Amino acid sequence: MFIYNVTVNIASDVTTQWVAWMKEIHMPDVMKTGCFIDCQLLKVLYVNDEGNTYSAQYKFLEMTDIERYQKEFAPALQQEHTLKFKDKYSAFRTLLQVI
């Protein structure tokens, strides 16, 4: 099993709006792609960055699942996030393998 992890630092003034949007709209839209089997949103604690840091994690079974997601779905979903939250966030993505 694998995890596609998206770590996002979001500005404090839009954190409540961002969390609601992630839980109610974005993460369900990602799950509708059929590329993932589960997801969760976690708050990263004890970070000295400005704003608030979160980890959105999506579990998948095969590397072909993430390849399909990145090719067919990620550009549009990431663009939607960028348009909605513009200069209010920074993000990085990692792939993890469950051992």
C-alpha cells in the first residue's frame, strides 16, 4: 500500500474556510477519481511556520493508480485549489510506501 501525501501550509486568515473546503469538496472530488481507497486530513503540530500546516493523505494500492491520477486528474484539481486560495498557501507532495 502507498500514500500520496500533500503537505499544505495555509494562511491563518483562510484556515477555517480551507479546512471546510478540503473536507466537503476537494477531498471528496479526489476520491471520486477512483484512484484512491481512503483519505484523511491531519493537522501537523508544533510547526514554527506562519499559518497552519496540514497533511492530506490519500491511500492507494498500485503505482499505476497514482500515475493515472497525476496524468488524468491532478492538473485540474490542483488548478482549482490554486485559483481558490492563490497566494494563501504553499504545498509539497510526497509518495510514501507503507511497510
